[in-house]
Amino acid sequence: MVEDLDPSLLTIRCLGDRKITSPLERLMAEGAPGHEFYTDDHRVLVQHELPDVSRMIAEGKEFPCFEVAGPRKKIFFDPAQTNCAVVTCGGLCPGLNDVIRAIVMQAHYRYGVRRIYGIPYGFEGLIPDYGHGIVNLTPDVVANIHEFGGTWT
């Protein structure tokens, strides 16, 4: 049960100091509506039902919560030197092509990542002995994949 969840188990270890200014800084400075940078202190409650929250407050318990995903002002890796891979394993996953397309478009246009790969067949696709090819994903390659069913890679 949620009340038995140890909040310390939900903590994400930091890789160290972020030293690279995010390429999104320019977009954020232009006042892109609905966008903001997050800090590691931004949290989302695991259990947000009012009776549960009230009980935890009354009992003086620490709230189990997750770190919010999203852009940070400083990042760990230089996008121009970064390789990005999307690993898929097929099966029924409606909308996965939209996700693949969004990852490629955001990585390429917003972050400046130029080496983006599609790896089909799950972790098996990472093992050369199986002979599965790795797909070079570019904005042109994924431009229309959201119009097709199934997992494209």
C-alpha cells in the first residue's frame, strides 16, 4: 500500500553538477507559453487523494513523491556530442509511432542532437549476434510515421 512506501526509495541519485546550458534556454527566454524549467525540488505526490493526504498530514508522515520530469536549465550532456536511441519491442502499443516521432523531432530541432537511432526488437535489437539492423532516425525519416499503425521501427 502507498502508506507503506518508503519515500527514500523514490529518490533519484544525481549524476553530479549540470554544467551545460540547455538549448531550450533561448526558447524559454522568448516566453514560450506553458513551458518552464524544473528543478529537482519539483515533486509529484504518489497518492493525491484528499483522505490519504489528510491522514498523512495528521500522522506527520513524509509524502512519497516522484521527481518531476521535464527540462532543466543546466544539463549533463552536450547535445551536439550525444547519441540518442529509441528502443522498441513491437506489440500492441497505440500511439508509439507518435512518441517516436516526437522524440526525434524534439531531440533534433530543440536540442540539436544529430545521431538518433531506432532499435527494434527490444533489448535483443542491441545484440549484434541477432542481426537486427539499427535504423538511423532523422526528421525526414519519421515525418509521417504517425499516420501508420503498428510500431514503425
